[in-house]
Amino acid sequence: MSPIVHRCSNVVFSLVLCIPLAAVAEDTSTTQGATASNQASERSNEDHEICSALQRDLEDAERIRAGQLNVQCRNGLVTLSGTVESLLDKRLASRIAKRTRGVQAVLNQILVQTSERSDDAIRDDVSQALLVNNSVEKPSIALHVQSGKVAMTGKVDSLAEKRIAETVVSGVPGVTEVKNQLTVRLSSDRTDREMRDEIAALMVHSVYLDDVDVDVQVKDHVAILNGTVHSAEQKDHLERVAEIWGIASVEMESVKINPDATDGTKRSERYAKVSDQGISDALKRSFRADPVVFKQSDQISVDVQSGTVILSGTVATLPIKRAAEQLAYDVVGVRRVSNELTVQWPDHAPDDAEIISTLQQSLARSPYLKRTQLRVHCHAAHVSLYGLVDTEQQKSMAQWLAENIPGVVHVNNALTVEQPWEEKADDEIKNDLERKLKFVFFDKSNDVNVSIENGVAILRGQVDTWRQWQAAMDLAIEAGARHPHNLIQVRYHDPHGASRIYVPE
């Protein structure tokens, strides 16, 4: 017998009461059903918007042929499928998906096209790429290659170095998959408390995490994170910050994603507390934690004056110099970086001919530069790159490869981007840029207005930080605009010693 019938069985007049009671129950059930239906409908609409925005962003990516990719989304879980030419393209598709508002996780089922290269040739190139790359200590990594699939085993000094090794291998032509079985050798004598304090401080001073509040605990060299971030991309960055020397693994199960959680409060508090001494301490901490810089962190002097960081000293490689500068820009409160570091090879440096040969081989291995004809000059370890490339990404890739060649102390990148601006209607540019601002640049504390005139994007409004200011510019270019005029005001910083606006000539 149902509770309603049982309640009405003893007293006759209660039958009268049963009618409205049953009606109320029925109304409640109907209301609950309608609410659930509305929630399901809203979730379905959100999934559709995510799919649509992501598909368009993949189409805007120069390196990816988005017509060969399929995007599905259910309850914020994005599934990517289709084919791409290289493993780096597959990884790029994941990054684009993870930056999209509302995405909780990404299942990447994209297949990488197989090449005609033999496994032996792939193995040789992978070994050479690991040997040449300055960011990876010369570890004893065992490689097994079968049908383009690379398995790595061995020991490295940190989780960050393990991640870098995988990225390096992913860039070798013919590699379709990387199984990273590298383990971290726990040679650190630091206590769990010391590592916890270091990770917590790195998070608080990171410009990428300046408005999140995440708790960190460390137990038996395992970092356990708990809190809320705004995107899957930010969750990935949080994990990388925790991958310091001495940490064997990072547990992220308790980190939730909520794009509506931000209100700017934490960011405002952290910028209000910025001091030159605090910036200096945070940057030195970042140097000690970084897998590229930490080996020579004691050789780098840091001076901070009104938010301007001056780096001086001598380092052994160009990647260390570049990484130190980027780490400085990533610290909350930094306005400008003057990189006065000099590069001096500690032992016998490779001669110019050896540098040219090594760089030419590295350029030939890159899946993004295999169709280009580049000239490499080198004098006194100063490399110059000449020739034509199709995209800015190719130019940047060539620069990165040159900087990672042992012995190189400077790179003059004279490559010309040949691809002209593709004409696009103003309305189309505006719609694409506003979509990107909504799904990628979605911080509530930002107010950016867009107008397009003859293909030129004019950006107005306010953002909190210079990183966001630059991100708006990048999205304008990605949307197909040319020569963006950035008139956006920055709340928490004075201008970088120059005009507050950016209008290219």
C-alpha cells in the first residue's frame, strides 16, 4: 500500500484530504521531472555550444586540418576523433579543447597517420632528439619502436623532465604514439612539508593561477591537490606547477573545474600584496623548481625595481636564458623583464660547422618544417636563419630548435612568413573573436569590446593583467584580424614604461 493510501485508510473524511495531498505529490513529481528535463536541455545546449565553438577553433588552427576531425561533447566530456599528420597536431587539438569554457575533460581518440619511415630510422631520430635537447638531462632512456609507436623506459630526475622527454619524442616524424614509462628517481632529501610549502608558494605566485584557491598536501613524495579551477587547461597547468624535484606523482582527482567560480577576489588580493622583495623570492623559487634552469639557478642574479626584473650572470645554454626570462614573466606582479644574461659554453663548445650540421638535421626532423628550404649560417656560435616559411608557428618552431642546439649562444631569426593575410569579412572576424572571448577568454573580471574596420581589430575595455591583455591580442590574430589595435586598460599594472595603448604602424 502506498504511503498516501495508508494515510487515508482510518478516517473517512480524510479521503477529502487525500485528493489534494495526492495532487500535491503529483505536482511535486511533475515539477521535479520538469526541472530535470530543463537541466538536461540546458546541458544539451551547453554541449552543443562547446562542440560548435571548439570545431571553429580547430578550423582556425593553422597546423590542423580540422575538416578531418570530429568533435563530440556530452556533459562537458569532449571526444576528439579523426586523423592528423603528426603527434604534435594531436596534442595541439587537446590543448585547444582544454582551453574551451565548460570542458571538463578531453578524450583524444585522434589517429596519427602512419609514415613510410622504418622503425630503425625513427628510433635513431628519437635518440638524437633526446641527446640534442638541452632541457633533458642525458639520461639512460631505453627506446622500443614498433610501427611508429615509441615506448620509453628508464629514470629521470623529475616529473617535469619526464613530460619534456615525451614532448621531444612527439616531434619526431613518423612517431604516432608515445608510451611514457619513465620513472622518477627519488634522490631528493627534502621533507614532505618542505615540498608542500614550495608547491603552495609556486601556485600563489603564478600568473596562470592567480585567481584560484587550491589546497596542497604532500605524502610520501606524492602531491595531493584539492580545490577548484576554471578550465581543463588551468588544471593541466596546476599539475605542471606541482611537478617539482622530489615529487613522484601528482593526484588531481579532487580538483574540480567550474568556469563560473572566478570573481577576481583572489587576484585582487594577490596583486595588492605584491612587493619587489616578494617578486624576487618567488622568482628564485621558480628557478630552483624549473627542470631547465635549476642546474644553474645559483649563477643567475635577480634584481627587482618597481616590478621590473633585471636578470644578470652567465649561463651555459640559450634555453636556460630563455626559460629564466619566461619564468620571470610568469610571476605575479612582474611588469617588465630585462634579460642581461650571457651565454657561455662551460667546456669545449662545438665549432660552427658542427652547429650548422646538427641544426640542419634537427630542422629536417621537424614535421612542421619538412616542406621548407631554410638556410643556416653560424659565426662564433651565433646562428642566423634565412628563408621562407608559411606561418608564424613555423618561424617560432625553427627558432626553438636552433636555441636548443648545444653551443648556440644567440639566434637571429630572419625567416620571412610568406603566407599573406587572407581577406575575411569584418562581421565574420567580429563573430569569431567574440566567440573566442566567450569560450577561451571568459574571466568574469574582464570586459572587452570589439570592433572591426577593414580587417583591423580594435579592442577596448578593461582586463586585470598584462597576460590577459596579450591573450586578447593573440585571439584577435587567431580570429583572422590583422594589425590589432589594443586600447584595453590594465587594472593591476601601470604600463610597461611605454604607452598604455598598442597601435601598430
